[in-house]
Amino acid sequence: MISSLRGRVLHLDVDHLIIEVGGVGFSVAVTPQVSREVHLGDEILLHTNLIVREDALSLFGFRRRDELTVFTQLLGVSGVGPKSALGVLAALSVAQIADAITAEDDAPFRRVSGIGPKTAKLIVVQLAGKLQSVEVPASRGATESSITAQVAAALVALGWNERTSVQVAADVVASATQAEQSSIPALLKSALAQLGPARMERTGV
């Protein structure tokens, strides 16, 4: 089992990285947030899950161990495969997933591409009580929600629709470090960069 990789980024794409470890390049499936955070030549540590099938060996990697834990738990849900589990973590932070399950709210999962209503309900039912070991400080979750709301409000004020603003703001805040979350202007600039450089130039941010 390959449980982690530390090496240099040789190639990056929206859904995977190639990491060189000891002269060997490993292709690792990641969320778009991870791809946005790294650059060619960076040294990176990823917590990984190796999926073994008859016709392929596939690695899935995460910056934080709690994300790997949630990914593993999602794989245990009926109808959720590796790509769907990765899609959930691309759309929702660990805190958002834990909050939705605690509240028995399957709506956030229904909004994830590839997750239908039945599977969304199964995620809530089958993961109930199973994420208690995942460290998600309540204060962090509350802080992320507040910061996300501020960034989303700024995007709406700049002319973006509310749905897009909330989704992009959540993505940016979830992928930011705690230090980065202290700067709303920096988060807003990242959100505008994700939405499109042309729009960012017009706003003058």
C-alpha cells in the first residue's frame, strides 16, 4: 500500500499530478484545488490511497490526512466509486461534509456532479456517526463559513450571480491555509482568478 508520496511535481493538470519520487514518476489523481495550489518543480507531500483493480492501479492524493480519511469513508458507501468520492471532496470541504452528515442534509451532495439523489441520501445515512474521528474544529468550520460569506458577498457586489459566487468562494476558502484565510482581499483575488483573468482585470483587484 502506498500511503503517502513526497516528491517533485513534474507535470500538473486539472485532475492529476505526476510526482517524481526517487527517479520514478507517479501519476496521482487530485482535486482541482490541489492543482491550483502547486507549481511545476514544487516539492509536495500527498496522503494517498491506492485503488487496485484487475486492469489498473490508481493513486488518489490529498494535501491533508482528514481529506484522505473522508475519501476512504466515501468509498464504503454503496454506489460511490473513487472518481465520485474525489468529486465530493472537490466540491465540499471536510467541514462542509461533516456538517451535512450531522444535519442529515443530502442537498450538498446532490449538487455534486455524478452524485444522484439516491446516492446522496446513502452518503448521509451510511456515514452517519463515522466521521467523529475526523478532526474538524468547530471554530474552524464557523470561521470558514463566515469568510466564505464575505468573499461571496464581494463577488456578488462585483456582478457575479449568487450561486456562482458562493461555490467559488467556498472552493477558494476550503483550499486556503488558515494564514491565507486571514486576508479577504487575497481570497477575493484568488476567486476572481478562478472565475477568469479578463473579469479580474476589469474589476481592478
